[in-house]
Amino acid sequence: MQEASYTLLVDRVERGIARMACVARHDILWGGFRAARIAERLRKMGGDPRYYDAMINVYHTDDSPEHTAYHCPECDEVVLGYTAASNHCMVEWY
């Protein structure tokens, strides 16, 4: 599955979550604490708790496929999360 740029996500909150995960990955690679400061500030302002969760998951696992943007393999739409992208166009037959 091909990773996509978070800027291609349509939903503003999902775009912010993917950006937070990207900043946290950069913190891990090059050092720093920028994502934690941003997430803590958002949490104090009453922001969506998923921002903080994305930052924590990336810091603890060095990667977070559920907080990264991916292209759907069938329709090429950009979706947040590996599982969501792999199930995006899946049709369930009963």
C-alpha cells in the first residue's frame, strides 16, 4: 500500500492527525519534542484527543500506520490509516 501526503486528506481533523504523526516521526528521527508540545497545547484548548493519541503512538512505536495517510489501492482516494485504506473499497457480500 502506498503512503500518501497528509495534505491530500479531505477532512480537516484527519489531516491534522496525520500531520501530528508526521511531526512526531520527524522528532524521533532528528530529535526534538515539538509534537508533544503541540499536542499538549491542543489538549489544554479542548482539541480532539486523537491528536494526542497519534503523537503518543508514534513516540512509543516509532511508527503508526493507523495515523498515516494512504492511497486506497482500488480507487486511489487518500484515507487516514492503513486498515481504513485496505478496507475502503471492499464490498461485503452476505
